[in-house]
Amino acid sequence: MHKSVIVVGSLVLGAVALGPLLAAAPDPAAVQKIVDARVAKYKQIGKANKAIKDELGQAQPKLADVQANARVIEALAKQIPSWFPRGTGQQPGVNSEARPIIWEQVPTFRQRAAGLAGAAHQVGAVAGTGNLDATKAAAANIGLACKACHDTFREKK
């Protein structure tokens, strides 16, 4: 009986220790769907940023349009951290540019996303004053916020 308790105990402890190692790896197709969804959202941010730049390049820019696109960027930027659940980075069978450092430096990643939201908010606020030059200057900060995140957290193509 003593030996059987030891054997059963050893099996239980072994199963607990090896459980995480034996767990099924995430399905690459499921992970790719998550990656594709976040890429689509980033494309929305890019489209809104381009619309801001294009509008500010007009002879008579419509600052209400700039404000609307800044609100889109701000709203999406606040969601960015939720687009990166653990296990959705680079791996076999998954096409992702997300670098592992995202999950190693979560507070910094969140801060950079908040920086983008803040830059977009500032563009909207300044556009609301009607000051075109200040709006153009604020709009440049959106690109800088994107770059700050990409330089650290996105794999260079």
C-alpha cells in the first residue's frame, strides 16, 4: 500500500508539473483571426490619420472632419491593449508583426497606446478652436505617437 501511495502521488505531482507543457498549443488559425482583427483596426486608425492629413492639406480644411477622424483614432487607441491577448504574437503559422516585448513590457505598451489616444484627443480639441496652424502642429503628434510604439513593439518589415 505504501508503494501505491507513492506511485499515485508521484503521478499526480508529475501531471501537475507537466500539465502546462502538455497543454495544447494555441491553434494558429484562431490566433491568426485575432491578429487579422487587430490589423483591420490599425488600418482604421491609419485611414483616419490619412483623412486628417488630407483634410489639413486642403486650401479650406473642414476642421469638423478633422475632429471626427481624431475621435475615431482616440476611441480605437484606447482599445489597443485589448487587441493583444497573450499568445497572439509571432509563432509558426501566424503572420504577426507583434514583437514579444509587448507582453514583457505591458505597462510601457499601455502607456504608448494612451499616448496615441492623447495625441488624437489633442488634435480634436485644437481643431475645435478653429486654429489651423495649431491643429496642423498637433496632428504631427499622432504620427510621432505611432512611431514611438512601432519602434519598440512592431517587427520591422
